Amino acid sequence: MDSATSTLFTADELDALLLGLCWTMEDEEPSVATAAATACEKIAAMLPEPPAMELERPDPNPDDPSGSFWVPFLEAAAEAETRLSLTYRDKAGSGSSRVIWPLMLDSWRQPEVIVAWCETRLDFRVFRVDRIQALELLDRYPVRRQVLMAKWQLREEQEQ
């Protein structure tokens, strides 16, 4: 490994740095929290742009109650850091509309869920894929996905 290559961070190293900075942003000492936030912004600015993708939204498939036809589109939208307008049916069957910033698909849960930042709730939420009624592409979200992922991971750890 040459010296130029060894100075570049791997994706895992960047994730670890961002997670550590998110922890530090929670510090009670304002100067430390501010320094961590500034460092996080600088690292996020250095991240490569998400790949340009041609995202083709599937049509809803009433014959597939699992909603699995949405999965490739949701994964691509997360990778491209693209906001989505979502029409969703809650557990009582009531519909709602949200604008989300998809982060990742959690296929460990059954049914599958998309983890996202919800503009309506100004918080992280999970949405069951089988309850999605419609999706529309919007623009790129204003925060890098890796930063949001680190903040979500921190939140998950604090709740345990």
C-alpha cells in the first residue's frame, strides 16, 4: 500500500468517525459539541457524491401484499440520497402522506421496513414496506446519508 492510499479513509472508517463525532456532539461542554459538529460537516463535505442513478418507480402491485416490489426502488433512493413523498397506511388502515429521507432497508425485520428521516415528525421513523401505497421521487436531501446513519445509530444505542 503506498503512502497516498494509506491516508484515505475506508467507508467503515468514515462511518466510525461520523458515529464518534455524533456522540461527541451530545457532549455537555458546548465548545466540544460545536467542534464535533464542525468536524462532522467538514467530513461530510469530503464524501464522494452519491452515484447518479436513473430511478424507475414501480407501480403498486395489488397481487403482492408484502410490498417487496418497492424494495429495489427504496434501496436505490437511499443510495442516491433522494427524498421521497410517501403515501402510507398505518396499522389502523388510515392513510397519511409523508416526505422521507430513506436511509436503509431493514430486511431483518419481518415485514421489511425502510428506516428514514421523516420531515413531518422531524425524527427518525421506520415504515413498513407492506403498508406503502405510493412513492414519488423528489430532490436530494440536504444532509449526507452517512451523517444521518451515524445519528440514527447513536439514537438506537441510546434507546437500548
